[in-house]
Amino acid sequence: MTDSLTLRRPDDWHLHLRDGAMLEAVLPETARHFARAIIMPNLVPPVVTAAQAAAYRERILKALPEGMDFTPLMTLYLTEETDPEDVTAAYANGIAQAVKLYPAGATTNSASGVRDFDRVRPVLEAMAAIGMPLCVHGEVTDPEIDIFDREAVFIDRVLDPIRRATPGLRVVMEHITTAEGVAYVRANPTGLGATITTHHLVINRNHILVGGIKPHYYCLPVAKRESHRLALREAAMSGDARFFLGTDSAPHVDPLKECACGCAGCFTATNTLSILAEVFEQDVRLDRLEGFTSLHGPAFYGLPPNEARITLTKGALVAYPAKIETGAGPVTVFDPGFPLHWHVS
Ligand code: OTD
Ligand code: ZN
Ligand code: ZN
């Protein structure tokens, strides 16, 4: 039986760090284990320009505790006014690694996102020309489409047409939640990757709704039925380099989750690696964990994998706080619903 596992230090290819007091509290939770992360730009106001991304990057580095080693990889929030030249210069200068596409209204702080996809064509074409990845929140916002179908419909109505119209555009389908998402990646061998979150490997929609509503399991895209969770697990553990970890760890203070109109987002930074080790072990795939957490993402983004290593050791129950305290209020840590035994060092 394996009880110790050494991996290259992982990266998180989709992370929400927020700003101010929340940033200060959640950043160490990620930096403790992860070397790099793709930082989501959905602040209020959003991080749209290269100058805004550079300033946000400085705030992150300033909030990083002494002695911690962490590199934020910045993204630009795509709007209908985004200037293609600002985007390509940001990529060339290393200020931003990717652009983030939010359909307007699809998720938290996405109001400035894209309504008319034709209006961002020049940006997408400029990105395709230089190989800059587009990270996509793949859900339609049409009120007539059932929330559980929004990802699959987005692939057909929006993503596939955009990719066909923009040859060479490199796309990351963020936080896929469906068997259709997995199948679309598999059917398109070039220029397409997908992140998978920790929580979508663990919960299905029953976990949110059965026996009382569980606000800390509510996120977007919402968890789907069990067959989809199983498809995600299979993809994450398949060894296919197009699937990699993006936790989508998305902190909200408890009063904003535990209320009549609760915010979407699961905060998983604190215990993500212990959960993933447990999940991969459950499916007898610990040998595939390093690819998912530490190798496939850098390969997609054209970056070297980290040289540093972490060790996961199986032992007594892993203790983690139910909540972390932040200057903005308490944030509940994701509860996977099963005990954790893999310690990270
Ligand atoms: N989903 N919450 C948030 C973002 C994500 O779609 C996402 O990336 C958030 O709070 O920023 C969430 O449920
Ligand atoms: Zn999203
Ligand atoms: Zn996110």
C-alpha cells in the first residue's frame, strides 16, 4: 500500500484571490502548497486592462507572507471594449498569461462580460495569432435554458462556433462539470484543454439539495447529476494531458453564503490537495495525481513544471479548520464529506 507520494509542486490553473482583507487571508492558504496560480479577474471593478492586471499582481505579491514562494499568473477580463493591442502587449510583456471570457451574467461579478460575441472577434483573432489562451466560463445565460443544461448548450451554441471561426485560438474550458464537456475536449485534439475543480470531483447535485439546502456546496457551474461527476473523475484520472486542476476556490464570507440569496462559490484552497489525494486513492489512481496537479497545466500554458517537490504522507486524520477567519469575516472551508488522511509537506 502506498503511504507516501512525492510530486512536483502543484499549480492551480483557476483561482479567485479577491482583494484587500480577503486576499490577505486566502493567499497563504494557496501559497502554502501551490507554486503558481492563474488568477481570476472578476474583482469589482474587473481587471480589464494590462495596467490593472499589473497593479493587481503587485497587491497580491505585497500580501504574500515573508518566506512564501508563489507566482500569480494574471488574466484579463474580456469586455466588448477590450483593446486587442493592450491584450497582445500584456502577453508579450508577461503581464498576463490569458484572457478570461465571461458571458455577461453567467457567474459572480460577470456583469461586464460579453453579450455579443461578434464584438470581441478582433481580440480573439489577435490572441489566436500569438497563441494566448482564452479561459472560458462556459455557460449560456439564456433564462429559458435550464441551469443544469447551460454548459452543454454553451458548447454547441457559443464555444464550438467561436473555435470554428477562430482557427488557432487556444481555449481552456474552465471548471467543466458535464460528460458533454469531457467529450468535447476529447473530440478536439488540438488547442483545447479543460480545468476540473476539486469540489466537482466530490459532490453531485444531491449533495446541495438532499436533506436541506447546503449553501457551501453551491457554486457555478452548479454540480450536476452523478453520471457527470463520474465522467469528470474519469477524465481527471485518465492521464490525458488536456485535463488539469483548476480549483476555482472562490471565497465568500459566511453571511453572504448563508442567506436567502446566497453567493456561488466553494472555498477549497485549504484542503484541496488532501482531498485530491483521497479521491485519486479511492479510484486507485494515485499514480495519475502528479499529472493532473503538476504537469498537464504547465504543458498547456507552455511553462516548465515546478522543480520543487511536495510530499503527501498518509497517516492520522488531517485536521483542518471548519472556517478561516479573514478581515472581511469568516469563510467556511469546503467539507468533502469524508475523512482526509493525506498530509502535505
Ligand atoms: N464560480 N463563484 C465564483 C466564480 C466561479 O464561475 C466561476 O469561476 C466567484 O465567487 O467568483 C462560483 O461559483
Ligand atoms: Zn467560471
Ligand atoms: Zn472561477
